[in-house]
Amino acid sequence: MDHARPVSEPDILLVIGAHREELAFGDRVAETLEVLSDIPPFSVLRIPEGLSGRHPRSDEVYRTDVQHRELYHQIKAEVGSRRLVIDLHRGFDDHGPCADIFSGDDQLLRTIQNQIDDQGTDTKARALSSVRCIQIDHSERNQDRAMISAYTRIPREVWDAPSFRFVGLEVYIPTSDDGRQTDWVFAADLLKTIMQTV
Ligand SMILES: [Zn+2]
């Protein structure tokens, strides 16, 4: 994560590979996104050796928590003056591609949801109807689902930062590999929608 930053950096930072098993998927999505039209300028923070997305054994929990916190502090240090950070993840769902969008900013989530709802009635829009917007909070009811509770492990100074907005995007695909073109296009379209809120 020690790459040079241009003098004038884009407002948007896309983070890929926070979980190392998901890095190749992130690469494909970023490549797909770069050739879409009307994309606001963005930079990619590619984490070459991310965390393991595997569920930790009980004796690994403490170390995993520390590594997780350290990684997100490093990500925060990379944000600079940017206004939006999108943290891309890949999950598995038989009926995918589908997605969850996480943010601590309910206003931002409503804006994203409205944009998704406004996409019309074409095929892409039907795929986008399988997107859920989920607010990050620390209440008990969110603890029963692995991904949501994982997101609550992101330090509050990252997801609730005063100087930038943080969005987690988990795209669920129907294979456990790096996905297919349809998955990458689905993810890239969704990123475009999120990026256009800036
Ligand atoms: Zn992940």
C-alpha cells in the first residue's frame, strides 16, 4: 500500500483485496469498471496481502481482530482528502449475482437505494433489484449474520469518519472462484451507481 499518490487525487477510493481470496475478483471488477462510460474519476487501493476471509478458529480470534483493525487503520491512512471510500468484497450465493451495500450513513444509503430503484425495467434493473442497503450499527439484531457482524468489526473511525463516507459492497456470486463476466458487470454497474452519489 505504499504507492505514490498523484498531486490531484480523485475523490473516490476503491479498496479491493481486504480479504485476500477476493482480490482477483476485485481486479476483474476494477478492469470492467474502468471501461464503463460516465464513471467519476477514482483510484484503486489494491491490497496485495489482505486478511483471510475464512472464519477464524477460536484461538485465532484475537490475532485476527488485531490484524483486521490494523488493516482498516492502514486503509484510513490512505484516504487523504478523498470523500468516498468503497470497500469491495465477494461472497457466495446460489442465486447471485446479488449484493449488500453497507454504510453508517443512512442518508447515503437512501440516495443509493433511490438511484437503484430509478434504473428502469430492463434486465440490468431486475438484477439490481436483488441489492439490499444495510445500515451499519452495533445493535444486537445485527449479530446473527456473519457478514454484517464482520462489518461491525471495522473500526468506527473508519465507517463513521467525519471527513469521508464509507461504503462496504459485498457482491455475492454463484461460484466460489473469481466469477464470470456477468458478475463483474453487475458489480461494476453497482459501483458506478454508488460513485455517482459523490
Ligand atoms: Zn471479504
